[in-house]
Amino acid sequence: MLSISLALFASLFSLRTLAAPRAQYYGERYRHHTGSIIQSPAGSVAVTTVVVTTTAPFFPPGTAPTGTGVTGNPASGLAPVSSPFSAPVSPSVSAPSSTPSSGGSTGSGGGRRGLAYNSSSPSLDIFNGASDIGWGLDWSSSRGQLPGKYKFVPQLWSDNPSHTGSWDTDVKNAQASNLLSFNEPDIPSQANMPVASAVASHIKWMNSYASDSVKIGSVSVSNGVSQDPNAPMGLDYLKQWLAQCKQATPAPCVVDFLSVHWYGCTNGCAVADDLAAFKQHVSDALGVANGLPLWITEFQHIGSESDQQSFLSQALTWLDEPAQSGVAKYAYFMVIDGYMTTGGSLNSVGNAYAS
């Protein structure tokens, strides 16, 4: 087991690759408000209760990662599951809304594809002409550099006052047709919220915005798998959250669409294997959605640029088949150098996404 003291952490933070400190890192992480990257090799952290199927969650601005040690696992490990919600339901029940939809309208350019970006992203005008791209998210409630032709989707990263403080003002200014709830509350270094807290805070901060013109998304969960029933992750967390949402009093959560994340394994999985795991996870998530629209707000094969291009091209072909019409929106991770761009221009991965 490797450990890094807080003193050493500061000096090592700028390194691209470092050994994982226990209880802090797994897989590949982005500090998406600074653009810094930290990698840790899968299997370098010993754990007893939690296993994670590689995910790449984020840190909010000004926060340090904390939580339980986890390690990478390439297997999806989830059997198909069913949601306690079904669509449609009576208008008197506010979870989900009475009229299922694709999760709201898209930008004037159309499409299901979205841009996952941040302040370190190059100009998003590099996607001009990509007619399938219609929306964007930056894990916050302010749109940043997203061009006006795209629909911005605000997200309430967590129920911490640093995020809720500007939420109401930002949502009103955004005039958005879709809102996303908390970012990976199932991950200790992310929103890190027990299921009951995520239910109560969703009702407090999200429900009031629900209307015929504004659709409310679920919490966005990782593709993690936990061996601890008291600390669910991934789709197991989402199932528990939905069940408690439905039973909440005096009013249940408003949930119009579900949001999930997926990341491939970090230890050199073949493109074909990751593609099969991705398809299985999406199918499992659609089972949880049980008729509600599904958004895949982060997904990525972790590998070389050529492998990512191969994975993405095949994944897009599959996602755009009529059989996957239940997937209303999706966004590949992410518009930043080293991923979808090189030197501020689209690389082969970005071109595959824009095609």
C-alpha cells in the first residue's frame, strides 16, 4: 500500500502520474475547474469493502479529495435492475413528471450529443458545423464559455453552501429547460452524500423548478460497484435513491430523466471489451430508468487517442441506433487538450464526436 503525506501531496500535485494515496484516489481524475490531471495506477490501493468499476469523478472548485479507498475494476458487475418509478405516472405524483420526454429541448443545432467542458477547454466554436451537438454542461450552474446556440444544462454539484449559494440566481439567469441534480453523490471525493441526504436536498433545491418547460434530472451516479450495502454506489445507489424519493413525504422527488456516468477500465482493457461493458451498463441503466429518458452525462474509454477514437466511433454508432432511443442525451468526456483536443483543435477523438 502506498501513501503520500499532505506535505508531499502539494509538491507532487503537478505530476501526471503518481502512486495513489489510500482513501483519496483511484483511476484517472480531473480537477475540472483547473484542468490539472492526476493518474493513479489501478490496483495500487488496498480496500476491503468497496470496489469501483473505473470512473473518473471530479472535484468542485476549492475542495480537496477525501473519502474511502477504492481501486479499479474493469467488470461492470451489475445485473439488469428495475426502477421503482415507471413512466408515465399520475400528475398528482411529482416523481417523475406526468409527461415523459427526452429531457427537454436541444439547441438550434439539434441533437442528443453534448459538450462536457470547463474553464480550461479551448473555444467550443471548434464544433461549429456539428449538427448532432445541441447542449453542454460544465458541472456548475453558470454556463461559462458555452456558445449561445447550445442549450446549457445547469448542475447543482452538491448541497454544500458553496454550490447552493448561487443556485437560484444562476438557474433563473440560465432559463434552462433541463436541470441536473448532484454530481456523483455515491463517490466520497465527489458530492459524497448519503442516499437520504441526496433525497432531501434534491427535494429542497430541485423540485420547485419543475414545470412543463423545465425537466429535472436525477443525481448523476458513477459506474461503481460497492460490496457494502450501507454505502451503495453506481446503479445500486440510484435504485435506492429513486426508491426513497418515491416514498418521501410530504412530497416525493421530481424526476423527469436519469443521469449516469461510465468509464472504462484503467489497466489496458481492449476496446472491444470496454465497448461490451459500456453497452451492458447502458442496458442496465435503461432497466433502472424503466421508461424514463436516460442521459449519459459522462463516458469515456481510457486509453490511447487511437483506441479512444475507435471506441467512440463504435459507441456513437450503437447509441444512435433506434434500439437505443431510450438514451435521450450523452456527452463524451471531455473537451480539453489530451482528450478531445490537441493544441486547442479537435484531434481524432474530437473529430469522431463532431462527425
